[in-house]
Amino acid sequence: MKAVSGFAVALSAALFAAYYWWFRPDWLVALVYGVLCLLAIVTVPLCYRAFGFIDLDVLRGLRAMEQKDHQEMLGRLSQLQQSLEDLDINEGEKQAKTLNNLLNDFHEVIANRFDGKNLSASTYLNAARRVQNQALQNLSDMVGVGHSISSLKRQSSNEDSQRQLAEQGHRLNGLINSNQQLFQALTDTSIEVANIEEIGKFERTETLARLNDLADIARQQSN
């Protein structure tokens, strides 16, 4: 809208200058013409909003943001998957592949579901992104745990190192279990977004609450 408003101001100023230069009117006529130019400028943002162009701008912005976030997450996920493979964390590597598929599936679904309405695909996107980022963080934590386990295994085997190994193994299993819950929620969300027009407001609200709760719980467990 800024570009359109700027163009309208520039055009009105040019027309006023041309009118004044060509007709050389007295100050009263020039004042009336100037007021009309100002009114024309004021109508631009009003018409822009009334005809729905602001919604289209928001829509384009959401799509661009979603595309950018999607590519960044895939890049980060690729690095994590390679690290998990190098550390021989097989279940973590499998989860990285699963999350990659979930991200791509959700991206394809959400791309066609933006409608600019409250509690619509854009709202689902914000909630799902929190869960997706938490799943990525869990995978990142798995990499950290994997390095700790590798370091402990290289040390002399004693009671303390065995205890630490058991603790790290327990934490690794916790991260894996946490991601399994997050993946299920993401799968359910993709299905519901794809059928968003067929789902009542209560169900959508419940799904969003579940997504946010899962992200909060997972983040607390990983800290």
C-alpha cells in the first residue's frame, strides 16, 4: 500500500503543478483544486482496503514468510540428519527423515490454504511452526547428547562414567519419545488444515491448544 499511496501523492502533486502552471488560476481556485487532490489521495488507502488489496498483501507476505522459513528449516534439518548419521543415532536419523517428510507435506498443504480469516491456515501455521521448531530442537539436542555419549565411551569405564552414560541414554530416549508425540500432532494438523472448511471452530481451537501445549511441554522437557 505504501507504494500505491506514494504513487498517488506524486501523481496528484504533478497534476496540481501542471494545472497551476497551465491555467494560472487565482488562489481560491487553486485552493479548491488542491483540496480535491488531497481528497483523491485520501481515497486511495480507503479503496485499497475496501477492494481487499490489503488482504492480498498480507497473503503474499505470509506465503513468502512460509517459503523462507520452510527452506531454512530444511537446510537445518539436513545438517542435523548428517550429524545424527555420523553419531550412529539410528532412531534420530529416522526421525530426521520423518520430520523432513512432515515439513514438505505441511508446506504443500498450507500453500493452498491461506484465506486471511481468523483461526484459518495462517493461525495453524503459527502453531505448527512452534511444534516443528521444537522437533528440530529435539533433534539438535540429540546431536549434543550423541557427542556426550561418544566422549564418555572414550573415557575409562568406571562407575561414574557408566552412570553418566545411563543418564544420557535416558535423555536421548526422552527426546525420541517427545518427537513421536510432536510428529503425531503435526500429522493431525496437516490433515485438519487440508479439510479446514469441514471442521468446526471448536475442533480447530482444540487442535491449536493441543499444538501449543505440546510445544510448551516439549520445550520444558528439553531444558
